[in-house]
Amino acid sequence: MGINFLSEAESLREKLTEIRKEFHRIPEIGDNEFHTAELIEHYLDMAGISHRRVISTGIIAKVEGNLPGKNCAVRSDIDALPITENTGCDFASQNPGMMHACGHDVHITGALGAAMILQSHRDELPGTVTFLFQPNEEGDGGAKRMIEAGCLDGVSAVFGCHVDPALKVGHVGIKYGDFYAASATWELTVIGKSSHGAMRDKGIDSIEAASHIVPEILRIPGGVVSAGKFHAGTANNILAGKAELAGIIRTYGLEKRSAMCKELERVSADVAKRFGAKSQCVITDSCAGIVNNNDKLTALCEHSARETFGNERVDIITKPLFISEDFGNYIMAKTGCFYHVGAESEYPLHSDKFLPPPDTIIAASAMHSSTAYNYNKTGDND
């Protein structure tokens, strides 16, 4: 008989629930996850799993199987968000102004749970499973720096998951092909000319120009443009000489992203010129590429999910998301598949009240361990 990964995860329920609470209490912002990293290392040591620290707060851990097989990786992000928690739970954040509002505490615990399960079955495990605990997914994207630090050396495929408040608890969501979008952040400075508010003809109103730029760039086709910041002016009776805006572009594919970036620069310059102003635009790539799941590896994940949870708990996701995820860097560097784990909630990701239930941890642990085992056994990534 094979390994019953769901039963193995269930046997760790009490332990994993308490571990998750520990991580939830100590959320840390990207590249400052020092306590988080130390706690991850502590539990890896407790399980006898070898590991090493990279890029300050990143961790690469390896579970070495005793049977021949491939080497896949399971990735977890470990950073939190600058949000004040409002869940009211008894294990709420103890770090003011910081919260695991995107479920990364569950991601960490799910990966640790899978590592513990596979470590306890090394005699039956083919190959090696590398666990990547990555910092700063929410910020500048730690994936690229993890790759540069050698986290994918010897790895042929990468798997990962995200909690999904739209998916029933205990369910797994599988998406073939395009799943998450590529993104780029933009910062726009509109330069006018300051003057007395009663003498508009003597100045160039940067607020007026910028206010006309926003609706024009939001209509750029090919993806989604969002404006998240708009700052201008120093007093109510002074015409603002400068306005600063910032936002993000999301699209499927790097070519489309490049085209949208160029169009944003053109449109903002043209509109500013109509008002006698100038625009300066700085665009920075954030997530290097879309999360585009490999079809064969997605089929392997679907098989693993059905085998582990039963057909009734596997949902095929049909529409891609405009959310961005730097997991796309791993897929671009190697190949892989990203899936969802149900965390049904009336509150969305990044809400100050979002709190995935314990069953989400069990599902993530079972799905990761089942998928990694099946991949290393079959090596199906052609």
C-alpha cells in the first residue's frame, strides 16, 4: 500500500495548528523575517531536516529519500503585510501594524508539515524534495534572489500553493495554463508650475493635468492598470506645481506587459502636454512573468489531489487571475505548477480580518507531500 498523505497530515493536526499560531503571532515584513526564519529552522532541526540560510532570511531545506528519483522543490513565502490585525483571535499578531493577512503563516506551516511527512517516510521516498522558504513575496519579490542564490540547483520542477478564500475549506483548486499575471509598478510625476491660487493663468495646474491622466491610463487595453497613490499640493490657496502618482500594471505575458508600459508612458506624456505640463514616468518590473502552469505537471497535481482528497474535493479553476505572484520566476527558471488550497472566507486576501481555518493547513501539507512524492516517482516533466 502507498502512503496515505491525508491521514499523515491529520496525525499532525494538533502540532501543525500550534505551529501555525506561533507564526501568526510574529508576522514580519519582507526581508526582515528574522524571527520567522529562526522559528522555521527550529522546526526543521526538530524534524532532523538539513537546511541552510540564504539571502539573509531565506531558507533552503532538503529531505533526502532513500530511493532513486528526481529532485523537485516546494516553495513557501514567509513575509507578512503592513496591516493592523482585526480578527479577534487568541493568537493574533503581537507585532503592531503587521499581520499575516495573505495566509503566508499557513503556507509556511503547510510546507513544514509536508517536510515532516516526507522525512518520516524517507525509506519510501524517491529522490530529494527541496523546500524553499522565501522572503519578501509581497515586496520586491524574493524569488529572483533565491534563484540567484542557487535554490534551484539540481531541481527539475517547482510546486507551490496559495490559500484561496473563494474555495471551500479542504478543497484544492487546479488551474491549467495561465494562472497569475505579470506585473510592473509605475511612478508618475506630473510637473506644472506653482502660482497663487487666484492667478491660475500664471501657473500650470499639475493636479488638473494629473486628474485627466488617471482615467486615460486606466483605459489602456491589454490588461489592468491600477492607480493606488495620488499626492499633490502644499496649501489650499497655492496651485500645485507637482503631482505624484503611483500604481501597478498587470497583464498576461511579458510582451503585453512591455506594450502596456510603453503606452502608459505615451498617454501620460500626451495628456500632460495638453495642459502645458510635463510627465516623468518610472516603471519597474515586479513579478518577472506570469504563473503559467506546465500542462503535464498540472495533470500530475490534479491526479495527486484526486488521489489524496477524492474527486469531490478537487475543483478545476477555469479563469486566470490578475493577481501577481513571484512564483512565476521559478516556473520561468525551471518548470512547475501552482495550485490553490481552500480557505473559504467572507473576507478577501489582505483583509485585516482574513484568517484561514486549521483544515487549510492539513490540506496544504497533504497536497504538497503527495505531489512531491508523485513527481519524484514519475519524473513527468517532459
